[in-house]
Amino acid sequence: MSKYECNHHMTGFLKELPKCEHHVHLEGTLGPDLLFPLAARNNVQLPSHFPKDVESLNKRYSEFTDLQDFLNFYYIGMSVLIQEQDFFDLAWAYFTKAHADGLHHAETFFDPQGHVERGVSIDVVVRGFERAAQQAEKELGISTRLIMCLLRHLPPKDGLATIESARPYYKAGTIHGLGLDSAEKPFPPHLFEECYKAVRDSFPEVGLTAHAGEEGGPEFITNSLDLLNVTRIDHGVNSFQDEDLLKRLAKNQTLLSLCPLSNVKLQVVKDVSELPIQKWLDFGVPFSINSDDPAYFGGYILDNYIMVHTRFGFDLKTWCKIAANGVNGSWISDARKKELL
Ligand code: ES4
Ligand code: ZN
């Protein structure tokens, strides 16, 4: 069989694998094709330096130099989201796309502070996303979890206020997790100890995760585990630099939510082949493969799986093990896990 046929065959196999996504920012599914119409619909004035059309914006998206360069565009992008319907439309478009990729379970991040600071209430945001998630469960058979992230470039006090405003949604089970994102290096995990403690104390069943080791060193991961009590690490790329940490992640079966295409676009690595995926497999560190901000990084979940296969060429058994690790690391009932495995 030629290499092309082999890859073609693998695409079908990877699509059929029971995939779970643990790392996708709903605001990161907002592409130029939706951004400009929403800006017009909501009368949002984009900054004068912002690219003026889909083509030039896509071109700029292909030139990100690092995380902060991307984030500057990401926060302008989300400024076009105003009405509950905008949040619904955005999330629904993501769920339908992910369903076409063969996704069965989606744990989705959102950044309420990026909306509240513009005068859009958390209720508008959560209602729109929740409605789309319910429709995805009903019409697409995708199980869903909504994870609220705190922006680490904002004061931890602001994070505490955000947690307060989200209390009804944690209580009702509408929001299932707490995460931490945005610029990593200048804002280490210890700043958010109190925020994580507040959620842990009131809602012990809520899942805790944090972005760590994307640009920060392995100590950002260790400190997220020690100080924030997270049970999952988003990215975690730089864990490879600390063998004791790798052993700890393996022992506790702490899931890393990898985002291969994101890591290339934000120049964390030059190529997906540089990711220490074999090392994680050798140490028994579980990981899932995810899209992060698919509209900005040029690929959804299946594109990420295909890129990993193109670079690593894993056998079917290894792929099944990777998928099973994703199911087992999901914040779902044992009954749902059984359905997926
Ligand atoms: C993000 Cl790739 C990444 N890293 C940190 N924060 C983020 N927010 C959205 N995408
Ligand atoms: Zn992310």
C-alpha cells in the first residue's frame, strides 16, 4: 500500500476513534468568516490597525510569533460577541464541526472576564453556550462540559469576583470546571491559590485544571498541582524537562491536554515532530489531543490527530490506547465512559 493510501485509510480510522476534546476555547472557534459579519451585525468598531478583510486577517493569523501575539488578536476577536444568540451561534458551529470530525465528548473552555469587562453579563455568555451544549447533546449525541477559565493577566481579586458571579451556575451544574488561561510566564500559579480554594471549598465535585508548561517551565506544572490542586494540566509540554514530574503525572494518571497545531502556530515547537510524545508514552503519562483555538491555528480536532499521525505514525494499538486515555481522563460518569470505550 502506498503511503498516501495508508494515510487515507488512517484518516477514516482516526475519525472513527472515540475522540474526546478537553482543550478548546469556545472564543477560539471564532474565525474571520464569522468575525466580520458579527462586527457588522453588532456595530462593533474594530481597532484601526486590525486587518480589514478575511484574507488579510487569515494571513496575519499565519504569522503569530508567540502566545501574547495571538492573545492580542484573540481578545479583539471576542469583542464582536454581544448577544446571547452570538454565543449560541459560535458554540453551535463548533459542535457541528467537531461532530463531523467524529467527536463524542467536548469539555469546552470559556473566558467570562473577556466579556464582562466589555459590559456583556456572564448570564448572556453562559445561557448562549449552555443552550448550544444542550442542543449538541440532544441532536448530535455529544456529551458536554463547560469549564470557566480565569484570565491570569487580570488581578486574582477579579477572579474571585468572577467565581462569585458564577456560583449559581456551579450550583446548578451548568459549569463543571475551573481553568486558568491567558499569558502564562508573568502570572505564575501561586497568584490564584485563593481562587482555586474558593471553588474547591464550595464545590468539591468541580474539575480543576490550569494551562501550565506551554511557555512556562516544568515548575509551573508542579506548582499548579501543589498549590491549585488541579487534576489535569492544559498543554504541559515542558513537563518533559523534569523526570520526577513525569513519574508523578504517570503515577496519578494526570491528563495532559495537548494541542499540537497550536504549539506550532505559537512557536512553542517548530514542528509537531518535536513534541515529546514518545517520552510521555514511555513514562505512561496520559494525554489527549486537542484543538485549542481552531479558528486561529488552522485545524480542528481531527486535523490535530492527523498531524500527530503524520509525524509519529503510531500503530492502531497505540492510537486505541491514546483514545482510551482521553475517555478515562474525561470528567464524565463511569456509565458514559463505558459507552465511549
Ligand atoms: C490560549 Cl493557546 C492559549 N494559551 C493560553 N491562553 C489561551 N487562551 C486562549 N488560547
Ligand atoms: Zn488553551
